[in-house]
Amino acid sequence: MGLIDCLFIADDRNLAIFEHVVNSPAPTFQYVKDRLNSMRKDDFEDSGSSKSVFDNLEPVLDIDANWRVAWTKLDAVYVIVAGETFPEYTEVVSDNEDDEEEDADDATEQKQTVTISRTVSDLQYLQFLTDFGTVVKSFLNGAVLSPAKVELNAHNLLLILQEMLDASFPYLTDLNQLQELLPSNSIFNKIISTTKQIQGTASSSINSLAQGSSLLHASSSASSLASNNFQKGVLPASCIYEKSGNEIPWRKVNVKHTQNEMLVDLVERISWIVPASKSPKPAYGASTYYNLGLSAKKNKPVLATIDGTVYFNSSLSGVPTIQLVLNLNRHDLGVPSFHRCVDTGIWSSNPGVVQFIPPDDKFTLMKYKINLLETESPVNIWNYMGLVDVELIGGLGVERNEFEIKLQAKLLNTVKFIEDLKVEIHVPKDHTVRGLRITHGDLQSRNSVQEWVFDKMLPTGINCTFRGQLLRSGGDPSTFKPDFVTVSYSNKGSVPSLIKVDSMKIISGGSTNVKPYKGVKYVTQTNNIMHR
């Protein structure tokens, strides 16, 4: 009984193009497809149909009382795994050995039966499928996985699965370890090409003798070389027939770089939902077109969160231990999600200090979430809303059938431009927007959505105003105002939480002769900013 007893890869015509049985007995692809077909709610035509059997199905499901199936789409193919279903509870019988030693003459054995749960999380299947897809894409140099590509690289897929699975359970899933254990695709191509040349230039009998002699000679030479290296204290390189002994599986062994550098990208995505403001009293004789400032009194948002991600790009020789110190700006990040290379004990005792041995590439070091509405210390949440502030006001004009969107791009020394700024205007059904006065940008219609679009790079420190009104389907003005507006933009040089990197240094390991280059980049992005 295992988590993954077989793996299939199918095309969009529901035909199997790769099969690998990890443990017998295992269901066939035809049986799995038939069971999935019977579970679909809509009609399904067989392999001649362009509709996949996996459409409208859950990613993990039991196809019968014995088998559980999980699937995912990877580029142009479907990857399916199947394993036996685990019983919900299992009885474990334990012998009381201490009592047996004390009462050796007592023939009655004291046994205790305990019932334990054996539930398996669906995330285990989905995580393996994700890891498998990452590894396969890496070994194929990022190529799009098509049915033809799968058939051409079936030998690579087989070797990958031999290492990733052990006794029907995920074993080695780290990309760095697998790259050490498995030969590259270029080596396979060279072996296959050489073999074809030998077969084409010699007869089968002579070729058999020649191959036998060369294999014996190569085996003898390899054994002699390995023995000599071992006696000299030189450890053999990792190969496919032995598991990697690397104590740091996420980092390659013997990493060397001519230019050492470590780069940090701190990216935060803001989400805001601000309720509607009360319409102001009409002020006759004054033009609000020249009143570009936002209202001093603002409604408290019903949602105010910041999702942060710290990316780290390491190009360092050796096995360095890095200490990254963050200035949290009085924010309580709770328990962030860390990469497994991070020493979480140091963070627990000293929040803001991240100590780790990095992988040799760009990776996600940590993720965190800040809920500004649940902060214990009193803070002004408007200080953490980002550089763009928006306000929607309705009921303007003499007949109170106009609305106004005010936008303010705050001035900050570290930020020069606001990038890709746009405001989507969501209106009631059968209504359109007519622009009356616009200080910056232009009103555009895309996919039935009205957008107030600005230049690609908008300077900071300016106020923008859009004055308009809603028109009914017949063209008559309406007293309604837009239901809400959404804002999207990005900027470099700051993050809304004002979290900063105080220091970044190598505290042990690494190259002592080379001073690494250090770089930090701050990026703000929008996730969902809505003003009603």
C-alpha cells in the first residue's frame, strides 16, 4: 500500500503517452479513464473528442473503494498519479515488554491495542505533482511539455521517477539533489548517438564482442580509477546508482562563482476595500475641478492587508551562512512562511533576523501577511496604503448627477515614477461613462469596462481628477454614481509596510577572498484596491 503506485501522462485526446508502474498491483490507465468518465456530470465522447476527461473534475478524488487519483495539467499534457486508498483508522498492537521481563513465569502476554488515524492529505499528491513538473521542466531546459516531447524524453522521465519515488512514496524531490544524481540530457544524446554509430559500422557478432570487451575494459578501468581516488582521499562524484550524501539537499555541492553576489527583492502586494463616502453638500458658485485635494476625513477600510514576499538570489561560492536583518517597522509578522533553508529558531528568538544557507539560484526566502486592521499597537493605517490614494465622490453638480474620482500620487524621494497606473470604473448595468473633465490620462473602454488610463511612467507628487457622469442606455444622464472603482499600479523603491533591509552579510563559510556584491530592491504591486 503506497501513496503513488503508478503515474500516467496523457494528451488532450485522453490517450496515454507515458506509463510508469511503481508498485503492483496498480490500475491501468484505461481503468482510471473509465472510472473518471463515469464520474463526470456531462457527456463525454471517447478519444476522438477534443474535450479532456479531466474537465470539471476535482484534482484529487477516489475513483472506487481501493484507488485514489490525483491529476494536474502541465503545459499541453495531463499528469496522473494513482495510489491505494488508506484506511481511515489502523489498529496497532504493542507488547508490554517490561512486564514480560519482570514476570517471566507468567505465560499470559499483556498486549495493548491502540487505534490511530491514517488520513492522507490531498496536498501530498498535489505537492508531488508540482515538484515533478518543476523537475521535468528543468531537465528539459524549460521546454513546453508536449506529447511529442514526452515520447522523446521517456527515458529521462523514467530515471527521474526512479529517484523521486521510493516504495511508492515521494523520496527525493529537491531539484538540486536530482541534478547531481541524474545525468544531463546531453550525455544521453551522446551515448545514443555513439551507440548508433557503432551499430551501423560493425556486424552484430563483432559488435557484441567489441561491446563486451569495451565494457569489461571500461568497468575495470573505472573500478581501478575509483579505488585509486578513494585511497588518495578523493570522494567519487554522485551518480545515478547511489544517493547523494549532501547534508544540504537544497544546495548544490562544490559551488563556485567567479562573481559572487547576493540580491534581495522585497515585494509587497496591497489589498484595500474602502466603503463609500457621503456625498458633499452642493456648493454653488465654486468649481470642484480646481479643488484637487482629497478629503481630510476618510472612511475606515473594511479590508486592509499587505502580502509580502522576500526573494533571494544567491551566486556565492562554497557553503555560506547568511544573516539578513530586517527592520520590521513595528509590524508583527507572526509566523511567516519560510524556505526550509531558514533557521526558524533564530527568528523565533529574534524576530527580523533571518539566518540561512541559501540555494544556488533565485528562490523565495519567506512570505508574510500583515492585517492592518488587527494590529495591537495603535497605528495610522493610512500611512501604509502605498503611494496612490483614491477617492470616489458622487452627487456633484447642479443636478447632482455627476461624480468625481480624485487620485493622488504621493511624493517620495526613493520613487521617481508610478508604473502602469489605471483606474477601472465599474458602473451599474446598462450604464456608460461620459468624461466631462480629465486633468491627466485618458478614458478608454476595454472589454466593456471603462478605464481611466495614465502614461506608462507617471511622475510622483501630482494630483489627478476625473469628472464625469453616467449615461443610461438611451443617452440620458443618470443620478447614479459608479458602483466602485479599482486601482492597479506598481512602483519601485519602496514598499507599503515600510519594512527595510538593515544589513546582509556572510557570517560563516563562503569565499573569504572575495567580497560579494550586495543589492536590495523594493517593489510595490496591487492585489485588490477597491473604493466604493
